[in-house]
Amino acid sequence: MANKFRHGFKSESEFYASAFREELSLAPHAPLHAKALAEHLEIPVRPLSTHDGVPEDIKTFWLTNGEDTFSGVTINDGTYKEIVHNDFHHPRRQNSDVAHELAHIVLGHPLTAPIKANGERDYVPAIEEEAKWLGATLLLPKKALIYIILNGLTIETVQDEYGVSASLFRFRVQVTDAYQAAKNTRRKYGTAAE
């Protein structure tokens, strides 16, 4: 990550991942899908393809040639929040996109219009990096990574069960010490994790 996070942010992210799983009666290593978390937090998630407020020609553009143009946005009027996501993306990408938008909400980021008056995208790198980190951590917390490693789950199984891409899994393994933690657990207990 290019940006340095405030002290304790990474631990806070792991806390959120653990706390939400506990609230949903899930094991600490269990898959947590972003739409299920949004439902738990009472935040509507609406697909772009059926959103009434988006013109058909824009939907057609994103469907045919705008894969990376739009992933998701949180609509906020002060009290009501709603996530609109690009359902033309692969389901794993959608899961990540919704988790990213949830991270903005959970972290209390100021939600502003995505486009400035001059037509440029309103993008604050520090805020986006925090949402990227927390969104990924919600989907693949360290406890899940250790479980996956200890139990020898294939990348295909991880993708299917956790609803994440192989690149997101590799990213999370790379930025945590999950392999070392799994090695220490195996050395201490000698078996796979539950």
C-alpha cells in the first residue's frame, strides 16, 4: 500500500471483520458475503442494471465497454444510505465492490458526490485506500486466511466459498503474516484449524 494508515487501523479492520461475523453467528474464519453484511446493517444494495435513476444508454455503456468505469457508489442524503453497484461485473468483483462501499460507511467516511462540478472524479486517495483495506479484510480476515492455509483449501474453493478473486486472496496473504501464523499454529497444535 502506498499510503500509511493511522496507528491501529489494520487491527481495527480485523476487529470489524470479527465483530460482524460474531453478530451474524458465523465462525471467525467463515465466509462473509458483502450483501449479507449490508442486509444486516440495513443498507440497501441495488444493482445498476435495474436502478430507476440511471439512464438506459449509460447502463448499455457500462455493460458493453465500461468494465472499469464504474464499480459502485454509496448514495447518501444524510440519513438514508444506499449502495448502487455494477452488476455487469463478475459476481466476485461485485462482492468486493459492495464490501468496499460498506467499508466507507462503516468507517464514517464523508460521502460526497462522485463527480466534481468540473466533471473530474472526486477521489481522495487516503479514504479510498482505507476502504480498499477494510473491504478486503471484511471478506478475508487474517483468521480466515490462516484457516484456508491450514486446511489446504484450493484457490477454486476459496473463490467459490468466500466469493473473492484469486488476486484478492493473494493480496491479503501478501499483506498479512498469515503463512507464518499458520506455520506457528501447525507447529504448536500439529493439526488443521477449526
